Amino acid sequence: MVDTNLLKELKQRLESTEDPKPENSLKFFEFFKQLSKSNEIFKKKIEKLDITAQLSFIDVEKKFWIRIKNGMFDYGEGEISNPSFNYITTFAISAGVLYGEIDPIDAYMAGDIKIQGGNLQSALAFQQVLALGMQLLDEMLENL
């Protein structure tokens, strides 16, 4: 079960007119982690994945990592060794992709997102997981 207080915080963040802050990413990552433990649709989506993503936001000099392995979603700040790929962009582009305001393929083709190391297929699978998570978040917020 996803924590109700976390859902309320995410709803407030999504409804806010303030620019997103990198620290807010951790709240969304925590939501995805809780989904991986409690939502059957999300669990099924990630059960066979083995992806470690390094997220590097070049405009705010912040780095986060996300690991999806053995049906679990985990995350942290900083760098992680041996990532499947390094996702390099500005925080604004990343937030736009997460919130569904920016198409990740278009951003990649325009050079606004760079994928280093690994392969594009892992990055696409990763993006699909985040998109599903945000879709499930929308559904949960409607019922809040």
C-alpha cells in the first residue's frame, strides 16, 4: 500500500505552480518503490527487468540512481557503480518527461537527453516503467 501522506505530498507537488526541485525527485522515487511492493500491475511490469540507471542533471549538478531488479525498485542520491546507462539532461527536461509534459523520444532526438553507456533499449524500458508509475499515480490521486 502506498502511504497516503506521500500521495498527498505528490498531489500538492503536481498541482503547484512552482518550478520542480531536484529534492522532490526523491518523493516520486519513493512512490515508485512503494508501488513495487504493493501494486500488482507495477510489480508485473518490473519483475523481469534488471536496470540500473544513473541520472545526471547537468544544470543543478545533482545525481541520483535507480535500480530495478528482482521485482524491486530502489533509489538513492549520488553515483552508483556499473549503471546500465547514464541518463544525462537538465532537471527541467527530466521533470517535464516525468510529468508527461515532454516526450522522451523527442527530447532524445533533439539532443536534450543523452544516454551514455549501455543501450537505448534499457533506457526505453526504464522510461516505460516511470510512465506506468505516473499513470498509476494519476489514478490513485483521482481516488484520494
